[in-house]
Amino acid sequence: MRGGIRLFRVLGITVSIDYTWFIVFFLFAWSLAYGYFPQKVPDMSGTSYLVMGGVASLFLFICVLIHEIAHSYTANRLGLDVKEITLFIFGGVAQLTKEPDTPGKEFKIAIAGPLASGVLAALFYLLRLVVDEVYPGGTMQGLSAVVGFLATINIVLIVFNMIPGFPLDGGRVMRAIWWAKTGSIKDATRAASVVGKGFATLLIVFGFLQIISGLFIQGLWAVLIGVFLQQAAEGSYRQLIMKMTLEGMKVADIMTRNVVTVPAHIPISTVVERFFFNYHFVSFPVLKNGRLVGLLTLNDVRKVDKERWHTTLVEEAMERISPHRVLHPEDSVLHALMKMIEDGVGRYPVVDRRGNLVGILSRRDIMKTMEFKAELAEKEK
Ligand SMILES: [Zn+2]
């Protein structure tokens, strides 16, 4: 997950903004104030152009936000719960906790954004007509130009988002149609992601050609967008495969059961000799009076000076276990993996309802299981 700044809540959805947005905002305002508007409506003051650029960029931001809220609101109405939207350079990403379970839902959620942008484009177009009608002869040409720009940019947003590459809206629409036809969300996602990557590659090549022919900034933009799309297409496909592979699996199904534990009251030097050297594990759960109290990792040992290994006890060097930092046998593996990624932790001890240690689950265990399942699936074909 990338970092962002929380802005506000609307319709039960928290809206965050990615840091990249500030760069885009200023780049946009700048190129509008010094390039676009002076060309569209000449002979205005520099300050006017700056104000126009700022206002137009701000409203562009609001338009992108409305587009994203349309997706999320539709998703929420259809029973998927979206709690957060993060606005990135090229739009936004709604954090779907669940994938849509029918092609119909997928289609509706995907199309809601471009539809909202279409309504906005129409509104700004009408507004421009009104402005030109009420203030004839170009007396409000600045306002007219800003409103006209917003009508155009919403059309651009639709065109860009309807590119048929997953995870863009167009790719999602394509995935929904393919999914409805074949009945397989996996095949549909693969196809949509391949098209997405293909398009991204074209964009990158196009960008390099532009750079070679002297259009450096435009070319750079095309390359950047291409790279972003390529990663998104690849990432979302892998994420889906992961979700599908791990669906329905419980922690108890794949955890390591025979856990080697260390007592809390022995010195680190003893643990190094008797445990780390003998078992080659990178961490050991620590027990005190039969109960799990912490986790001693190789990293914890490294933090203690070697001369103090004889005098430092395990319980002084270990990480204490907070109730949050354990898994239960009945937890889903997917949930466990999300938790590990979120907390930046490689492994969690598994405890039963009474607090007894029953196993340990690491990210590696989960990856191994996924590889194993993938290999079995290959053989079945
Ligand atoms: Zn969209």
C-alpha cells in the first residue's frame, strides 16, 4: 500500500490523496497557465492565466473524485464494501475488499465512473453555452475557456479510462463481458490483463518515439503512464490468482505444527548454540510457564552485542507478543497474508482459544502452498 493524505469522508467512504497528486496538480496548473489558456484566449494578464490554471486544476481534481465516488458508491450499493478511495496520478483506486461476484456487478461498477464523467462533460458543455449566451462578445472569455476545458477534460478522462486494459474501467468492462461469456473470471482476468499489458507496451514504445523526435515532455508522460499501466495489469492479475488460490483455506490447514520453542529464562548464547545452529530456523516462539510470551528472531539476537550473549536472557531480547500479533487456527489464510503484509511481519504464531501455541505460519509457508497448488493445477491439465 502506498502512503497518502486523508482528506475527508463522503457517503461513508474515506477519500485519500496520493503524494503524486501534488506534482500532477502543479504540472497541470502550470501548463494550463503558460501554455493552454494563453493560446486559447490571448491578451489576458499573467495573473488571470494563473488563476484560470489553478481553478481549472482544482475542478479537474473534483471531477476525478466524482468519477471515483461513482464507482465506489455503485459498489457499495451492490453489497461490496468500499471504505477508502486513494486518488493517484491518473485517477483513483478504490480499495475493494471483495471482488465483484458476478459479471453484472462488475460491469455496473466499471461503467459508473465513465458515466459520471459523461454527465460532468455534458454539464460543463451546457454551462459554457450559458456563459457565452449571458456574456456575449467575449466579456467573460476567461470563465468560458475554463468551463470549456473542463468539458473537454472529462471527455479525455472517459477515453483514457475506457482503454480496454485491466485494471482500467474499459478493461473491467471487457473482463465482465468475457466473464459472462465464458463463465470463468480467471480466464477473463487473464485476457483483460494481457490486453492491458499490450496496450501499455504500445504506449511506452510510442513515448520513446516521441522522445526521439524531440517531444520530450509528452514522450515522458506516455512512458510513465505505460509503465504504471503495465504494473497495474500484472499486479491485479496476480492478486486475483492469489485470492482464488487461497480462498476457503484456513490457517490450521497449512501452518507448521511441530513448533520448536525456547524457554524465556535461558541466556541467548544457549539459544544460539542449541537452537539456531541445530534447527536453522530464523525465529522461535518463546514460552514462559507453558504460555506463549514472545518471538525470538535472528534479528533480535543480532541486536545484542556478542559479549552480552551470556548475560542476556531470551525474554529480554525477544519481541513481546501482543494479542493482535497472533493468528488463530480458524482464521483464513488470505486474511493472515493481508495481516502479514500490512504489519510488515514475516511470520505469526498460531494460538488456540485458550492461548496455547499450536503452530506457526510464515509468509514463505503461504507462498509455498500457492506454488504447490499452481503446480498441481498445471499437472491436471
Ligand atoms: Zn474509473
